Amino acid sequence: MDINRSGYYKWKYRKAHPSARHIQRMKDVEFIKEESNKHKAHGYRWLAAFLQRKYGVIMSPEYIYRCRKYAGVICESKHYKWKKPGESSYIYDNLIWNNWNASKPLEIIVSDMTAFYSKGIYYELTLYFDTFNREIVGFGLTDRKGDIKPYFEGLEQVIELIKEKEQTGLSTLHTDQGAVYSSEAYNKLLDNNNIIHSMSRAGTPTDNPIDESLNGWIKDELFIDFNLKKCDDVLSLIKDYINYYNYERPMYCLKYKTPHQYKSDMGY
């Protein structure tokens, strides 16, 4: 072996007598590995923001990237194929047209339903998001396929928030053209509470990119980080996750602030 003799003994000495810097780096690697395993759906940039907010630990994203690479840690997020938009077909006009820049809370709300299995049981989860800060402002859960109740439960939570905040001006709710969203009872409830209904084109999920994106990685987090697949009490887990999402989870689009922190910093 073509190895320098003095270099070998230096390496051997360093291995037997590690520096304080090396010892600290190994501790950081173990800490980052442990936290990464708790949040497998996320990458190194998100983890840097989360550690600073949760523990007050300041590490650069680049340093966390190197530690994760050294420890062999990779995220487990799924990848989704882009689907071609469908033809235009309106029930209610699309009033948003990708202008999601709300100027205040509860000005533009989006909603959609997502389905999943937990311990072999089928569930449908309906979520309502405030586009101002991506906060979850309403939800409903059912284990019955096609149940309309979660849609109305989530909407009633949104309506209560609007009344509680005594908001001036009208709110706009953007949805797809699903059977419940286009039903007479649902839209009568919107009309009675001065909420304007905006809809995506038929078969065009790209008209509601915020909801489609959020639903995608929220399911990743629920299954990967919250072990939803093996959960015994799905409703309690969903409630715990929503609290975590709104108050603890930093978001890239909010400059790594939580939805609640962002809204507070904006004076609301």
C-alpha cells in the first residue's frame, strides 16, 4: 500500500485522540439523524428552520445537508406525475385564476377532499385552507365513502371563524366541481353567509394548485412522520397534526414561519 508513514501515524493519533470539534460534529450527526427520522418527509432546509424554532438550535442548511449525507439520511417524500388539464366546463366561474395573493386572513379559502387507508379502513378527509397563511381553518373526517358530512363540518368551522373575526368584506371559497361542492344545500349555506363560490374547471386540478400541493405532502407527513397507517385513533391523530401544522410546522412559502406565527407577525 502506497501510504505515507507519517501520515498514517497522524491519522491513527487523531482517531485515538479526536478533537473537540470532531466530537461535537459526531454529536450533531446523531442529533440530526434522530430528528430526521422523526420527520422523514422533509429535507435539510426545512429541518434547519424546524430545529431553530423548536429547540433554538442554529445550524446552516448546508451543514445539516453534510451531516445527513454522512449519516446516510434521505427523505421519503413521494413524487407525483403532472396531469394534463381538462376542458373548461363551469358550474360557478373561476374567480381566482391563480391569483392567490390574499391581503388578509379568510379572504380566499380553498378546499378539497383526500382519501386514504389506515389499518385497512377507508377514510375521507376534507380540508379547508386559508391562502393568506396556508392555515388549516376547517376539516371533516369520515370512514364512509361519499359521506357529505365532512364537507359541511369543515365549512361550518370556517363560517364560525369568519363570524368570530367580524371580518369586513366577502370571503371567496375556491373548490373543484365535486358533487357536494356543487350541491344546492352546500351553496345555500355559502350564500346565507355571504361567501362567494369560485370553481376550478372540470378535470383541472391545476386550477387549485395550493390545495393539490398541500394535500399531497400533508399525506406524506401523516403517513411517514405521524405513522397514520398504523393509527388506532385516526380522528385524534388528525387533530394533533392540524395543531402541529398550524402552530409548529415552519413553511418555506412563509419564509419558514408557521401559519400562526406568520399571521401574528402580519398584525392579525
